[in-house]
Amino acid sequence: MSDAFRELLKKVGSGNHTNKDLTRTEAFQAAEMMLLHQATPAQIGAFLISHRIKRPTGIELAGMLDAYDELGPKLQPINNSQKVIIFGTPYDGHSRFSPIIPITALILTAAGVPVILHGGDRMPTKEGIPLIEVWQGLGLYWNRYDIPQIQNILEKTHLGFVYIPHHFPLAQQIVPYRSQIGKRPPLSTLELIWCPYAGQSHIISGFVHPPTEQMFQDAHTLRGVTTYTTVKGLEGSPDLPRDRAVIVGHTNPHQKFERTILHSWDYGLGGKDFPLPETNPELITEIQATLQGKPSEMTKSAIWNGGFYLWHCGICPDLETGLAKAEQMIITQEVAEKLKQIKAACN
């Protein structure tokens, strides 16, 4: 048993009236001791559920991210004038709507914007479809490569994927606790703003509840992150919805946080978000049809997301131009060709 960890556990787990927030240094120590298993399984489980009940703070997230930076993998800076986009998508995946992020990533990389994704396998408590399974269905097996190989693929194709079970086993060994405590731990929030890249980046994170967005802002400010975006997206992902207003928070050139609210129906793309099919093969068939330019509700979602991010990342001067470019890239199968290029580089 770790006496030092016990003191941190006592601080967050002493009840509604007497618990206390951790300092940034204490949060770093707690995350480090959990990742290195210097704390016992009983202590780790107790901490994760106590911390969830207390609710994490931006300061605590900053300290835990410090530990992730020290112990986790880091892809190295690549030669590109564009900041690398880091998409923060919930590790426990989608269970209601089809993930659009893989198509968005292909659109951005085809336009010259580097993208890094990260995540793992099916994960408690939601057990939704993770991004790794979507990529595998499309013929990309990120789980087969080590970090130097991912680095090489990123440099050649502008796309990379950090696969937690293989690339960050220290974090993977904490995953079983999610099932055992029956709730998402605060680590699920941390993962949305983790950046496994050492160069200039633009962190784009999805969220569901407004307090989470405030935690993102506080943690980023403490850690000196000046370029980031928050999206009230589908199932907590950065996927933009089409059947409700899009709420995006972002830093401007003056490092001030501001919001943009958009409505897909104002651009002729309104409609229902594409539901998640019952099986993975059905989902992959729909994605492949979209990449081939077949008109569908998923294609509309791909244009809506791709066009927004082309504009938001500075490739297009306005949203209308971004939407037109995304649609053209899909129709001409430029996006499908990008997938072929990445598969060739991986092979």
C-alpha cells in the first residue's frame, strides 16, 4: 500500500462537506502513482470513484495531463505549416450515431491538414464502437504499428493514430477499473484533451455537459495551450450534429475564448443524424458508399463536418466555401484516393 497515495485518496474521498480539491502537483502525483501501479488496486478503484463523485477541476486535469505527458507516448513534430489537429473523441465510442470523424480526418488530410486520433478497444462503461474498429473495417490496422512506424505514416500521409493498448500500456492497465466501478472515471474527461504530439497542435474536443467545457478551458489555460476548440457534438465527440444547433467554443487570434453557433439547415444540410447500424460491416458499407460520393444522409453529415473543419482550420475563407470544397472532394473521390494512399503507406 502507498501511504502517500492514501493521503491523496483521503483528500478527495472524505465526503461532500470535507473533501478537498487536489493541487496540480498532487493531481500529477495521483495520476503517476496510478499509471505506475504504485498504488494498490483497492486504492486506485477507490480514488477513481471518489474523484468522480467529487468531480474533477481544471487544475486537477492539468496535473493529470502533466503525468500523461511524462509517461505517455509523443509523436514528434513534422514538417508542415499547418498545426496538427488532435481530435479528442470519447474512448468508449458511439452507441447511437455513426461516427463521422474518420471521414472528416480523411477530408482534412487530403486538404493538407495533419490529423492525429487516439483511443483504444471497446471500453467500459458504454462499450460503443471505437474508432480503431472503424479504421480496421476500412483496411487500416493502427494496432499493428509501433510509435516510430506511426511517426513515419504521419509524416508521409498526414494521418496518425495512437492506439492505447499498444502505445500507452500504462494507461491501458487502468481500463478494467472502469468496468469494476461501473462509472466513467475523470480519466475519461482527461482523454478528451490529451495531446500525444510534441509539436504545434490544435486540440479539438467534444463534450456533453457545459461544466466539462469549463474544465477544458481551465486546464488548457494552466498548461499554456492557446489553440483549442470545444464542440457540443454527437455523443460527446467532435462530430457536428445536423438535427440541432452546433455550439462551438474556440480561441481567437487574441487568445480570447468565443462561441460560434451554426444551423445545418441554413446551408441546405439539415436533417437527422445518421444512426449507428446494428453491425460494423453495415457501418463500413455506408462509409465506403459516402467515400464513393453516393448521396445519403451520411454524405450530408460528412459534407457538414468536413466543410466546417476545412473552414475552421483555415483552409477555406468561409463556411460556404468549405462546404463546397468538402462536397467536391467527396464527389471527385479525392477523399477515397487519400484512404488508398494511406493504406499504401501503411503496407
